[in-house]
Amino acid sequence: MRSRTVLNILLLFGDILLFYLALYLTILVRYEDLDVSRLWRLHLAPFTGVFLIWLFVLAAGGMYEKRTQWNLRSLDRMLRLLGLGGIIALIIFYAFQSPRITPKTNLVIDLALTAIFLVGWRYLFYHLASQLRNKILFLGTGPEVDELKAFIKERPHLGFTVAQGYQNNTPLEEYAVREDIDLVVISEDHMRDPALIKTLYKLISQNVGFADFPAFYEELTGKVPVSIISEAWFLENLTENKKQFVDGSKRFIDIVLAVILLIPAVAILPFVAFLIKLDSPGPIFFRQKRVGQRGLVFDFIKFRSMINNAERMSAHKAGAEERVTRIGRLLRKSYIDELGQIINVLKGEMSFIGPRPERPEFVEVLDKKVPFYRMRLLVRPGITGLAQVSMDYDASVEDAQEKLQYDLYYIKNRSLLLDLSIMLKTIPTILSRSGR
């Protein structure tokens, strides 16, 4: 377990080192005939501020999370986050111009070098991390246990490998020593066995660590294992008065952001309304009943992107894509259709961040199929949420349990920092026009 912490620190400091290496090479390439050491000192302070912003953006965007894999998806996200960081830096440099340096061109070169270095460094890091393994023994069975085992196997950079071959008739103490077990992850049903607890107690002297399965599952996956938690879990973890400051601050931020976004929304309203009316007859806004906080039903508002009364058409008459208008496709791809939800935010029916609101008929069905489904109604629903930035898709009823797992994790751990992280993860999703 200690090696995991060392690796996290190594990843962070490796990024910082490469930030400064890219800057030095940028200065060396552009000013090779001048006093490089003097120019380095001039650029050091302003670019240090930029690097802090980049670290913050990368961290909030999930690039230092344990569960983040190094694949094409995370590569794409990292490059988009760096692009966002570059835009922020450019705005800062233009707002606070220094007479001694002209960093705009340098910023572009530095950003390109940084991206190249970070791609190579992360490839090397994940290869290194996959060589350092702590062996885990799972005491317990079930779908979530199997899921977590597969999750660990797919992410060797986590630094874990799952022990195999343990049978209940094998003395646990003997097996743990023979297999060099580093961590025992215990399900709740095993915690009720006094004899097992005594055996586990003896393993402490063998430098074996222990973890509660729900907490370990949550830490690694960013989800709550719904099928094995009980009502007691909610009493322990979802006491709402613990989050009053967070919820109050979040509501204030929602109002401020909604007012800011309302200005461009009102400015483009006449043009969008004209195009919607020109393309097909019907209202400008699409309204649909959705279930909000504490089960209250409200009118969900979007710019209309489908032909009028599209929901009343049977599936064999027109498919979903055929019911989307030409202007509607443009509105959806640009996410302009979502601007109508600013009204829901101002009215207090929604937040910018939270579980996505579902239709009442879906809630009734899912409440019967998915345990604790109504617990997601403890907070205001959101325009975007943790499930939307964590899953490849979010429109299938079959995925309701996994979405609930992310929603419960968000409700339990919600904070302004987590909201910011979700918002930053949403930006690459919008830019790639995925996740709809």
C-alpha cells in the first residue's frame, strides 16, 4: 500500500519536472544566441503560476486518480485539459502583460513540448507502476467482488494483484504467509465470524493490511457497491445536515453561473427560436416532466430539437434519429439545446452538477428494480453529473444500477472540489461531443 503512495507522488513530481524542462527547452530553442540564464529567470515566476494552474486542471480533471487508465480515452482527456490550461494561461498573459517578456509564442511552444513529454512520461510511469504489486486476498463472494477483481486486473498500474486458490478449509494464517498476502479485503458477512476475526488479528504481526470491502470498492472505482450495502450504510453516510455548508455554497454558485450564462443565452434566443420555427412547426422549448429533489416533479426545459409531439409517435413509425430535426441535430451537437435548463437552475429545480433527472414513469419502474434507487433524490438533479463523465454512455435503462452507484458516491462525497472536477471532466466531453 505504501508503494501506491510513493507512485502517486512520483507521478506528480514527474509532471512538475517536465513542465520546467519544457520551459527551459523553449527558451533555449527561441533565444539560443541570447543570455538564456537571464531569460530563464524572467520567465520562471509567470510560468510557475501557469504550471500551478495546469496541475490544478489536470488534477480536477481526474488525471491523478487511481482508477484512471492510460489508454486513448485518457490520452484524449489529458490533451484537452492541457488545451484548456493553455487557454487559461493565454487569457492571464493578455490580462497581465509584462514589459520584460512576450510569452504568447513561448506558451504555444512550451505547451506542445509539455504535451509530448507528458505522453511519454505517463507511458513510462504506468509501465513502472504495473511492475509493483501488492497481493490482495478477498474474503467474500458476489457480483461486486468479481467486478472489483476484474477492475484490478484491467488496471495493473494500481499496484495490486489478486490472490488465487484460497479455500475455506485452508488455514487462513498459513495461506497468508505462504502466498505473501499484503492486504485482506473483507466483506460484511465475514466480519460477523468471531473465529475469523481472531485469525485476522493474528495476521497483524505478519504486516498484513485489512480493508472493508465497500470502502475499498468505493476508493478504487469511485462507485458505491449498492447490492451489498444496507440501510445502516445510509444512516452512517448520508446524513444531510453534514453537507449544509456545501449545499448552501453550491446553490450560490449555481445562481451566479446561471445569471452569467443567461446573458449569452438571451442574446442567441431570437436566432435559435427563428431557426427552430423555420425548420418545423411547434413550440420553441421542449418541456417534459422529471423527478427532482425529494421526489418533486418539475418541468424540464430544453430548446426543442425534435419534431413536435415526437414522443407520441410509436417506434415503428419513426426512429429516434428520424424524429430529430435538422436544426435539432445542430443544437444537440453544440449543446445549445441544454441552455434551457438554466431556467430550471434559477428556479432551484436543478443544479449544474448532480444526478441526471429521470421521468416519473422511469423512476417508478427503476425504484422496483434497483435497490435504494430513490436515495439519488436526496439532492438536486444536475445538468451534468459524475455518472455522465465516468460512463461511456448514460441513456440505457439497463445501466441504471451503475449510474446509481456513481450518484450515491457523489451524494456521499459531494464537495465544491468534486463539483469542479466533474465540471472540468465535462468540458472534454462537450468538446468531443460525446456522452449524450
